Amino acid sequence: MMDQDRLAGLKARFGAAASGAGETEDPLFRRIIDSQFQGDRRAWPFAGISTFCGARLEADPLANPPEIGLLGIPMDLGVTNRAGSRLGPRALRAVERIGPYEPALHMAPLTEARVADIGDVPMASRFSLEQCHADIEAHVAKLHEAGIRLVSAGGDHSISLPILKALGRDRPLGMVHIDAHADTGGEYEGTRFHHGGPFRQAVLEGVLDPDRTIQIGIRGGAGYLWEFSTASGMTLLPMHEVAAMGIPAVIARARAVATGPIYVSFDIDAVDPGFAPGTGTPEVGGLSPIQVLELLRGLAGLDVVGGDVVEVAPQYDGSTATAQIGAQVMFQLACLLVRAPSFRR
């Protein structure tokens, strides 16, 4: 028979409480409840203006800088296969149920820092890749000077080069790069600035430190293009080695390599196309979503000063699964920024 005193206590605490009022003794849960409820009413996830991870919208981030800005970069002029990742930011904003709680890290970044969706990079030309890169670099530099740490949503992977040029101009960054492709290819067909070569250029321009860079999940038939990675000193873990090592060992290697201030770049094609088909260069045999979460959670405590999610092309995925995974990665990156040792130092 159930203890009546215990039952009376449960009724007193939980029986009439509205929307968690009085229910929780955890201060983090209390903050989350206060942020999510107004009395017994919770904001409808399917109503209102869509923003990244449900963050508030900040139309003028330079006038009112958040601590962490979620930035859209809808540009895919650097693709080599299927176009469409210019629609990635819209697709990620449309995902309506991300957060606010991260259970494995026991945190809620939108209650622990001033986080805002700060709109998209203004770009002068929809036709010129070089002009778009210049506009991205200039805009990110202004946001960086205002003290805003960024999680960016592309767009193709070429956007990482102008971001790194803006963030690494004073000292080169290390990087955790999770991708099916190493993206350290050279010039071809008249340009060095395609999505297959941003990290070669970043090293050559002195904004990315290859000795503090690890590339995880690389696979497919284009390995002959990535010799720059190992020649420059990057640590490259192909997917078959990741599978043999296991995620805990990969995390340990990443934490040993990616020291000091680092950037985290996540290409959605790191995920197996069985889970995330909505991308321009799918490669069979990739990470599962739970492996992605485990890997990103394992980076908590590294000095992550920025990150991006790229190559979501929603028109190739009628289920929206690709965008769901991409939006969750944005949320995880926001968690990593809040946990970074240099955050608010």
C-alpha cells in the first residue's frame, strides 16, 4: 500500500501546480520554466516568426550586441555538385522544436547567455562568389569587433573561409572539422574559393593553425584531393578509422589536438545520407545522429570561439530530417560557446 504521507506530499507539490510552478527544485529547470511559460501559457512553437533555435530576434546586433549571435549566410555559389544550400538558413529557422534544454550537458544556453538570431549577412551580389566572400568577411569582422560570438548557418562550405579570415586575423585558430570531405583542395576551373578548398586557403592565409586542426569522418572517393591536410600537419581521421576507434577515442584525440581558441565547422554531409539526404554531395557510410550528438557533447570545455553548420539543401529532403539535424547541431554549438573557458572571461 502506498505511503499516504508521501502521496499527500506529491499532491501538494505536483497536484495543482500550473506549468511547473513550485514543482522544480533545480535552479536550471527553474530558469527554463520562467523563460518558457507566462503563467500557465507556453509559447506556441508553430506560431510567430521563425528564428534559429527559437532565439529572440535582434534586428540591429551592432546597436544591441548579444553575447552569442546566430547568423544566416544564404550563399551557395561555391558548390561543385547539387546547388541549394542557399536555402539552408530558412530551413533551419523553420525547425520549431530545438532546446531549450541540453540533457547530457545539463544546460540551457538561451537562459545562460544573451543569445539572439541576428539575421543574415547582407550580400551585394547574388552572382559573384568573390563579392559574397568579401561581404561575409566584412560583416563577421564587425560582429566580432562588437564582441559577438557566432554560430553561422550556410550556405555552402566556402563560407568558412571568410569567417576564419575575420576571426583569425589576430591569431590563427585551431579547428574541429566534422565532414565527409576534407575541403583542402586546390584551384580548379579558375577559382580557389569553391566549397572543396576553404581550409587550404585558410592555412595559407595564416588564419588557421593546421597543427591544432582535426578533421573527422572523411570518406568517399575524393581522397586524392586532400593531401594538403596531412602535408600541412592536420590530423585527419577517415570515417573507417572513426568507426574502428569509437566516438570516445575520437573525442580524446580531438581534445588533445584542438587546443587553445578553436572553431568548429560541421558539414551536414558528415551524417550518413540515410539520415540526412538533403545535401549537395552525399557520401554513404557516415555518422549517425546519436554519434554526432555524442561527438559534439564531448567537445564541451574546449575553448570554442565560433562555429558553423553548412551544406543543408532542404529541397533534396521532403522529410525535413536534414534540417532537424542541422538545427540541433546549431544548438549544440551554442552550448559549446557558453561552456568555452574564454566566454565572459
